[in-house]
Amino acid sequence: MTISAESAEKFYAAAYGLSPHVFVSVLVTNSLHALPNFLGYLEGLDYPKDRISLWFRTDHNVDGTAFALKHWCRRVRELYKSVDCHASYTWTYPTRDPYSTSVHRYKNKARLRQQALEAALTAGADYLLSLDVDCFLLNPKTLHTLMAQEKTIVAPMLDPPKSSTGSNFWMAMDEMGQYATDDLYMGIVQRKRVGCFQCPLVYGAVLVHLASPYAENLVYHPPHPRFIGRVDDVTQFAFSAQNEGVGMYILNTEFFGFIMPNKKYTNINKASEDFFQFKINTLATHPPLIYSKYAKRQRPILRNAALGLDAIYVVNLARRPERRARMTTLLDEMGYNYTIFNAIDGRNLNDSYLEDELGIRYLDIELDEFEANNKKMRKGQVGCFLSHYTIWKKMLEEKQETILVMEDDVKFKTFFSRGLSEIIMDAKRNVPDWDHIYLGRVKVDRRAIEPHVPGTQWLVKPAHSFLMLCYLLSRRGAEKLIAADPLSKLLPTDEFISLMRGTPAKRGKKWALHYPLRNLNSYSAHPTLVSPTHFYGHKDHVTDTAPPEEMGKLLEKHKKSKEIKIDDGVREGIKQKALQRQIQKFKNMAVRDEL
């Protein structure tokens, strides 16, 4: 009697108690920016590698995806049961768009998915794990957890970044195979409801139990004769499962990983920028994304010299190591040489040192509403000023012409690197006498007019602003700031800068008497390139310059002062209209993310 290779494989596995054979299929296109991280988590799955077969297909690339993928496959070939990687260098559909959403592309994807399914069956695999490169399985136990559900088709729920609501499943689908809204969706995404839920469609990371008798007739391509929906691999497979009476399930009992927002890109640079922003967003709740040990990591080009920056200083307190680690990760990713400046900690300062040794004197002026009974600056504010002041002096001592200074709690926007380069060029060409440029700030009066600087793309003349999040400083600007002798008439750093450029706070008119020469030639990026990671009043906000309890009282006071007494009936009507707007906004976002 002749025994097939598939039967022999399963008999051998059962006899020796081996783990089920998992066939992992991955389609990759123009993903060089994400590939090292994706492969890192694939390597990190807590599952015997000699029971995993890898199957990669990549085509229609305009970046180095094919080369990087083949390099990785060569290095890991001996670790896995088998590795099958094929790169196509011909264009099988008309458009040359690297992220085409044409019918031709989706037909090609469905065809390749079907090839993977058939290859898995031929190899005698027990499971098929279908993955997309924009899905990152951070939970190493993902495979074991999914198998324990004993479902024919099950997917781990992947968390979307904060800016999105789109996960890797739908809870409703219309008769045309299009996304439909459902009240249960957000409850599952936010884990207000936890469990293994049946749904009409899963994608991105899907485990199919091939040994199940219900999986025999599942297909990606060609579509079922009765299928009338849009042409793509996921909806065709979902219809096939539905037609065979096979349920699809989404599991959200624990955190499994992240999924990138589903966007339509037109170029590689925008996709790369968004992926960087995605990595920034994940840092809010998780450690930095890991990299593959075997992939060729694309090292960013060091940008400092090309931009004309002599130094980048990151102001960080020694007792904030988590912030230091976050900034180190981000700046390394972007390719900047930087110096971590150990900030002067206000907790270690005392009045005798400040006043006797440094000669500090405070302007006896009320600084803020919540400081009405405390006219002298807090030690945290003093430490903040001295940190920036020390950097300015260091700049002059080392004869640096242009520096970039940033706090350790900045959130970089997707266009930071591109914007920084263009802003520096803007300033050199159109305002060569610039002294200081805000890259991040908070405008105090949102109604204040800020004139655009003629001839520039990014620059405006800023109104009164708070925070010293991130700024460019020229040597001439540093000379002006030091020459003002600020230690003898100390102010908070942001107020001092606003005063020196001629836009002080309303109460700053008295301060101006102590600073007769206010000639700092200052500009601001518009839009700004960074924002705070957390604003005042946010539950996770930590500040070393303002007491949170006092700030909370001030915010509550302002909130109450703006309350308007209205009739209960009118209030209910307003609530209903606001609710309808929110529902419609969610519908639009969900449709955009999924389609």
C-alpha cells in the first residue's frame, strides 16, 4: 500500500508528539520600511521553528523589498521546516502605482492567496497562518492561543493605533460584500466585551485549521459563482467560508499586537512617514518595536550635516529614564546625531546656591493665576530655565552656528524630518537674520493673527506662546539671550523668549521695563512639527514645572466659568445632535479605514 507524503508527515508527527505543522504565507509589496520589524515578530513567535513552513511572494516593488526579503530567507533557511520565497520582477497589471488599488491588483492577491492555500494542503500542514506585513504579532503565544480556540477560521484582534479605529475584522457586511457598521464593533475593539466572537470577515492575520473537515472547500480564487461583491482576496474568502457554513471568529481575550491603519498611499515616502508615526504611537503604551536579528536593517542617513545643524540637544532629567529611552529610540530611527543634555533638576536646587552663587534674582511679578500667592518661581521652573540657559552658553563656547533644542516629551508629527529640512532652507533663503524658530509651541490666544512671512512656505511671526518643546537657535540668537542677563531678573523660559521677541503676556508689560532691548528675531513653523505627548489636565501628564493639583483647579475653574445655563429640553436636543454627529463621524472613519 502506498502512503502519501502528507499522510506520512501526519503519522510521524502524531507518533512522536510533535507540534502541529503551521504553514505561514505572507504577501509583500513595497514594504522595505516595515519588513525588519514584521520579520522580528515573526521570528519571536513562541512555536517550534522546525514545525513552521514559510511561504513568501513579493512583486510589483519599486523599493528594495525583494532584495531584503531574499537576504532574510537565506539566513533563516536552516531554522525553519522549509522556506519558499519567490520574487516577481514583471508587472502583471497595467498601473505602475506602487500601492495600486485596482481590480487587477486584488485579483493578483487572491490568486497568490489561493496558491498559498494549495501549497499548504500539498505540504500536509495542519494550519495555514495568512499574514500581512502591516500586522505585528507582539504576543509570542499567539499561535498557541489561537489553536486553543478550536475554530476552523480564527484571527487575533490587532489593536489599531490611537488615531484609528480600524482593526482586522468586520462585525457586519452587506449583501454586496461591503463594510457595514455595527454597534458591537467598538465594544470589541476597546475590549469592553471580551471573548471569541463570530464575525463575517477577518483579515491581516488569519489562522485556518486545514485539518478540519469544514476547511476542505474553502477558496480564495476563483470567486464562488454566486459571489457578487467587490473583487479582493478577503471578501472572496469570507464569502467562500459563509457559503460552506464555516464561521469566522475574532479573539480579543488578550493583547496580540498592532495593525497599521488601512490607507491608500501614492508614494513610498508617505508610506514610510506614516509607518514612523505608527511606531511613535505604539510607544505610548508599549516598548519600541523590535527588529529582526537576521534582516538587513535599513540604516537612515545621518541628517545633521545635510541640514547644517551643529548639534541637537535633548533636555532630559536623570529621573525620567523612560523618556530618555523613548527619545533615543525615535531619534535613532530618524537618523539624527544628538546629545542627551542632563537637565538641571529643580529638586536639587536651594535658594542660597541660586541667589548667592549664581546671582539669581526674581522679578516680583505674579506669573500665573494659580500663583497669585507665590510670586517667586518654583524650583522646577528655575531648573528648566537653567537647563536651556546652559545649552545657550555651551553653544557659544563651542562656536556652534545653529542648534536644535527639544524637550523629552515631544511627539513628532509624520512630516517632522521633511518639514525641518524645508524650514531651514526657508530661513536661509528668505530670513537670513533669523535668531530663533519655534518648531513646537502652544499659542496662548488662538484668535491672535500671526502674519505669514513673505516668500516662505512654513514661517509665521508668532504671537504670545507657551512651552519650549522644540526650537532652532542661531549663534546670533544665543548671544542676544545671554546678553540680556536673564539670571538677574529671572522669568520662566517660555515667557522670557516671548518677551525677548516683543510679544509678552499682558502682565509682561511690567517685565519689559527690566528688558529694554527686546530684539530677538523669532519665527515659528506653521503648522508646528511637534506637539506635547500629553497636555495639562491629561490623566498621564507629568510636569516638573507646574503642580498638577493647582493646574487641575485652574482648568476646573475655567471650565465652570464657560458653562451656560440652558433649558433641559434644549440641552437634550443639543446632546442628540452631538451624538448623531459622532456616530456619522465614526461611520465615515470606519468606512475609510476598511475600504
